[in-house]
Amino acid sequence: MKRNPVFLRLSAAGLAVFMLICAVSGCSGASAGQSGSASFFAMDTIMEMTAYGEGGQDALDQVEHLIFTLEDLFSATDQNSEVYAANQGLKVALSDYTADILDQSLALCALTNGALDITVRPIMDAWGFTTSDYRVPDSTEIDALLPFVDYSLVTPSPDGTLTLPAGVQIDMGAVAKGYASDLAAQLLAENGINSAILSLGGNVMAVGAKPDGSNWRVGIKDPSGNTDYIGVVEVNNKAVVTSGGYERYFTGDDGQVYWHIIDPSTGYPAKTGLSSVTIIGDSGILCDALSTALFVMGADDALDFWRDNGGFEAIFIAEDGEIIITSGLKDVFTPSDTSATVTVASYDR
Ligand code: AMP
Ligand code: MG
């Protein structure tokens, strides 16, 4: 039986009001001393980056190259990728990058008790999310696939190879951008860049502070689409990653909306009353994994997960518009609608 979380109610009026709410690109473009920028399409999304200081452009060129390298390894659709070969049941000699992301992802699958499960791909296929040829599979079809959705069946061998059991397929979609953002931040640091803002689709990596020393302001998308941003969070040196049902979905003949975040225990889109989850923390892959996993858990279980594990902060936007933030964000999150009520979850249950 779950205990009710204790909430501290906080009126948005009590929070500082920003004069300027800006998207990541807007913030970065507004500052002087810009030394490098990149904008390209990779990992199925638009990536936009700005790096400040000497060598910024060169560093971002390296980042772009790195991201395409990672995409070539992790893509589930590119017939030359390691993930594609593994999904064909072939024995694959893993590159260091693929071995590393697999290692980290499997640990995160375990940490989230399978709410994140990188073997969800056969289910994604059944719903047509891998081809955009959307359909609603019947329960018999889903039930036949569920035995193959189990991350514990993915066991890279000590000799550095991976052979997946027949029927098991992996999909790094929930973690690849976060992983890429970690390596990108590391590469920028190696190039002496200590101020940069990277947006890899819904994955933002704020490197250091803005060139003037102030915090980056990252806009959190309004999942309803009624406004651009539901609020702004001020951060430095943090990953800010959002997962939302609105990012990819279709409406079935039955009039129901089906989205791309799947509950691995049922094989159906996760409907937990949430429309988006944003995670803020030091590690891009952790934030990416948790944005997906906590969406699957729903707000109550997600807050218990936060209390049990800590190490990150979160913003939950419910389908009814309620905004819940974890206590570490109470001075750094500002809703766009200053009359909105923001519920601040505390560590007390
Ligand atoms: P994200 O946008 O980071 O939330 O990742 C969503 C993508 O991850 C989907 O498009 C699928 O490819 C994959 N996915 C969906 N549900 C899950 C899940 N529960 N665990 C792992 N990957 C998932
Ligand atoms: Mg994710």
C-alpha cells in the first residue's frame, strides 16, 4: 500500500518572475562572444549547439563528428550498425562505445526495475513506431512479444561480443541522446570549452555557465502545445532531459491517442496521467533514462524512486496540467503562467 507523499504547496507568485523566457537557442544567440555553433539532424532529431570561447567552432565540429559516429553504431535502422547486426541475431564484436552504452543502459534498466527496458523494440515495431506505419496491435500479438521484452536477456560476453537470443531486439532510443550529450560535454572540456549549450532534441546539456557567468535558462515545453513553454529552469553544468507523449504519437481508429513511451510490463503506451517528465542532473544518460522510466512509473512511484535514490531533480507535467517539481528546483523553476500552482514534492513521504 503506497503512502501519500507529503507536498509543500507553493504559489507561483512566490517564485521569482523572469522578464525573459527563452528557448535554449534564444538564450545562446543573445549573448556576445559566440565562438561556434552547429545545427544538424542526427539520431532522428534536430541538434543545435553553441560553444563559447576560443576554439569553440573546432570543438563543435568534433562533437558533430562524434555524434554521427555514435549514430552509425547505435542506429536500429541502419543496416551497417552494430545494434542492427545484433538485432539480426548475429554475434557482434562490440566497439568500446557500444559496449559502454550497453553497460550503462543495462544498469539503468535494473535501477528502474525494468521501467526502462532497452529490449522494448519488438513492441515498438508492433505499434508501427519504428516505421511510422502506425497500427494498434491486438492483445494476442502483444502477449506473444512480451517474453522477448526483458533486459536481463541481454548479456554481453566478457570477450567483448554480444549475441542476442532469438526474438530479442534492442533499441537505444531512450538513452542514446543522453549518452551522446555526456561524451559531447567531455569532448568540449578536453578542448578547453567551459561554456556551451547543447540541445539534442529534448536533451539539453548546459556546459558550465553562460559566458557572463549567469545560469542557463532552459525552457520546458508545454506538452499541451497551448503555449511554447510551461516554464523555465535555471541551471549550470547540468543535463535537462524531457520525455513526453507529445513527441511521437498517433490517434487510432478508436479515437485513442497512442504514444511512443511504452510500459515494458504491458506492451502498451504508458498512460499514467503524465504528459511529460523532465529530469535534471549531472549525467545525460541518467537523465535520459530516467525521463523515460519515470514517465512509465507515473508521478507517485516516480517520486518514491526519487526519494529512494536521489541524485537528480524532476518536473512532472500531468495531463490535467498540474505541475509537480522536486524540492531542489523550488528556487530555480518558474512557470510561464505565474498564476499556476506548482506543487513541490519533499523527501518526506
Ligand atoms: P525518450 O524520448 O528518451 O523518452 O525515448 C523514447 C524512445 O525510447 C522510444 O521512441 C522508443 O524507441 C524507446 N522506448 C519507449 N519506451 C521505452 C521503455 N520503457 N524503455 C526503453 N526504451 C523505450
Ligand atoms: Mg529518455
